[in-house]
Amino acid sequence: MSLQGCDGSVLIDTTEQNIAEKEAPPNLTLRGFEVIDAIKAELEKECQGIVSCADILAMATRDGCAFAGGSAYDLKTGRRDGTISKMSEVNMPGPSFSVSDALANFEAKGLGLDDLITLLGGHSMGFAHCGFFLDRLYNFQGTGQPDPTISPNTLQTLLNACPQSLESNTDVSLDPKVFVNQNTSTPFKLDSSFYQAVLAAEAVFQLDQSLAFGNSTLTTVNDYVAKPKTFRKKFAQAMIKLTEVQVKTGQEGEIRINCRVVNPAGSPAPSPN
């Protein structure tokens, strides 16, 4: 998420005059932009200048969660698209953040500890590139040793997948990938298996594994393991809150014609939806 909020700015491409936020290291592994392009193109045929890229992105994320096994949820629409997208403004918790640092980042957006713990559950599925956790394998906190909190079996799996020579890579999106959830046979399903991985010391990211080391976070982790339906319900609630962070409405922003490009100066502005 950028400092501009939930306004579809991550979809904007870099130009000669500006390096966009999708070029920031945490965003280099984002995929599926062409899907948003296709949805936008179809909508423009039917209702030109009405549906924002920010709304498309929010609804596509919602549907993706549901297809992956999460709970369906309703979303408000009417978001407007941002016109500012700068790599320098990307402000997201990194995989090596402490829980307290990540929480401060969330609180600055009006979200809380429960939201942080719950949204990290999205790491029940998908991939992680080695560069995002290589320090845990070879030089944890400058010790020259692996992170002692990683289970031996998981450590060996990650060492085999991520050679130390990758430390010289400047673009982590080119690194090999591993499943971000090492504790499941269904790595593309949104469920509470992520929290089982945390309890088994099999979390790939340092931030994720840190959830096991605080009473306030461990209580929720145990609750989600014991009550998978509770996790799905609260994940949906947290996603709704996330999609309402600093949204633009009314005359703010614009409705982009092309999700990758800010509208040309002087183009007619559609009425607020």
C-alpha cells in the first residue's frame, strides 16, 4: 500500500518522468496486471468512465479470496483512482519487520493488531522469492548463522531452494520461489494452515514467525488454528477494512481510462459514481 491509500495507484506504470510504486522491492513480485486490464476494457465498453480501477482491484481481490476458499464478503464501491504513484512513497511492512514495527505501520492506516495478525493469514497460499528471507538462512541479524527459530526440516528445504549466492542479486523477483506456506499440501488455498505453520516453526518470513513469540499474538494464532471458520470470517472483515483505507470519492482523483496511465491533462471528468 502506498501513502496515497487504496486508490489503484499500484496499477500505474513507470514513465520517463516518474518511477511508479510497482517498481518498489515489495511490489516486484506482483502479477496479474493484465487481468485488471482485461476487466477494465470490458467495463469501458459497457459503461465508459464509470467504474474505477481502484474498485476493480478491490473486487477482483475479493473474488480471488472467495475462489481460494475464503469467505465471500460485500464491498462498497465508488472509489476514485489516484493520480500519484511513486516508488519512494511505498510504505508496507517488510518480511523482516518486528511485530511492533509492522503494527505501527498498520496503526498509521487505522488498522490494529488483530488486522495485522489476520491479514498475515493470506500467507497460507502463494509463493515467496528467496531474496525476501535469505538473511534468515545464512546471516540472521548479522550472526552468520541461520535463524534458530526455523524448524530443522524447513531450514533444510529452504537452504536447498535458496543458495547463498543469491545474496548478490539486486532484483529479488528473479530469485527462485518457494511456497510461502511450508505446512500445507494445498498452497493455493486461503485457510488457517498458515497459523499451523507458525506454531510448527515453519513460517518462511521472520515477521510471520514472530507471531509465535508474543502472548497477544499467540492467543489469536491458537484461536485460528482451533477455529478455522473464525479465521475466514475475520479475514473477510479485515479485508473490508483494508479496502477502505484512505479511499478517494466525490471529486477526488479520477476515473482512469487506462488503469496503467493517468488520464491526459484536460480530458473530461466523468460524474462521480
